Amino acid sequence: MRRFILITGASSGIGESATLALVREGYEVIAGVRTNEDAERLRQKSPDKIHPLIMEVTDHAGMEKARMDAERIIGEGSLVAIFNNAGMVINGAVLYIPIEQWRQQFEVNVLGAIRTTQLFFPLLAARDAKADDHPRRIINMSSVSGLFASPFLGPYAASKFAMEAYSDSLRRELYMHDIQVVLINAGNIRTPIWHKARTLPSYLGKEYQSIMEFKEKLIDKQIAESIPVKAIDDVVIMAVKSGKVRVRYLVMRHAWKFRLMRMLPARWVDQLIQKRLRNSSGIRPF
């Protein structure tokens, strides 16, 4: 039986790498991309196994068409997993980021995942258990920012915190369907997102101007300390195939330090962040 995985945001980075990894595992992938050029480039990597479709997760009509196209592609096969991977990052100071940018952040990262899940869920749930006993999964790409909100990443962190809550509710609602929901909380992964971050606008007031130089240093540090995208591939494959899965997978270097940080009193953590900002960027209290 042909088994399919749906992946949004498959044009590059984590989505593209996961697409290729799952193909190597014998799956076929319905790969959500945003341009015809990306679709053709991805298709050439495995014409028989990769089925690119234009998926702008904020466009409901376009996603409905993608769902109909996916149903035709799957045919007598089975959709065994949805990987909600599409996302974007908006950075800056909470006081200065325009409301339109906050809205865009949530439209892509949160409502896009919800829209994809609602539209494609009937294909995931439709199965004959006797004919195909493969596990069914919804995998949501979250971040350490969904567990810990850093300064100047307010919209992104808020969207990922929302993804955590949405995933928890969905997981608890789907027990009667025997469909498990898995969260991947990724740290610094080696993808083009960090190089793109150099050109993204940062919304900062005059009191935060010194953060711009710190931003460049931070990006350099994140790139230097990032881990290969294969680490995410391995978790995605496990989340798709394993009989038993965790609720959350934390994928980052020195995960124990992160877990320890989350256990500290918030006031202590705030003081550590303030000290780092003061020493690294020159920001001082008024």
C-alpha cells in the first residue's frame, strides 16, 4: 500500500530535508510549497515519490484546492501523517512591532497549522484498520520559544506558545480516533532561517538601537552553535513510524541546561537576561 505524508513549508530547511528523509524511508510526500519554481525543483529530486502542491497556509481557498488535489494523488493509498512545519519569524520589541506583523505571525504559525489540520484531517482519519495498521500522526513543528520566551522574539514566542496549547487540546480530543499529536521543540537548527534573519526588519525604538549590533553577534553565535537538520529528520521519522511516541521532543544542544533554566524562578531568569543584555549590547535601564 502507498503511504503518504503531508508536509507544509517543504520548500527549504526542515521541511525539504524531512521530505527527502521520508522518501528514503519508502514514503511518498505531498510537499507544500509556495512557488512553481520550488515545486519543480523539489519534484526533480524524486519524481515518483514527491508530489509538490502550492500551499499558502494563509489562503483558505488555495488550501481547499490543495486538499482536493492531495485526495486525487493519494487515491487508494493512505495519508498516515500531517507535518505542520510552515512558519515564519518576526522579531523586534513588543512595543514597536506593528499589529499587522503580529497578525501575520499568528496567521502563518498558528492559524495556518489549524487550517491545514482541519482540512486534511478527513484524509488522515479515513482508513481501513484491517488493511493498514500504520500509526496515524499529526506532527507540529514548535520551538524552544514555545517553552521559553526570549526578549525581542515576542510574536514568534507567542505563536509557538499558542501552538503548544493547540497541540495539547488536539491531542486530548483525538484519543477516540487513535491519532497521536507530537510536538517537536527545536533549538538552533542549521537551516537558511538564520541567514534570512540578517535581512529581516527589526522593529525597535530608539532605546533599543544598540540591540542591532547585538543582533548580528547573536546570529553568528546561533549559526556557530546550530545542529544539523538531520537531528529533526530523525525525530520526524520516529514520530511517523514508532508504535509509541512522546508528547514532546526537545531537539537542541545541552538540553539539560534548558530544562534547568525552566525550573529556576522567573525573577532569577529575568536578572540573568538583563545582565546579558547589559554586557552584550549596552542596554541600560532608564
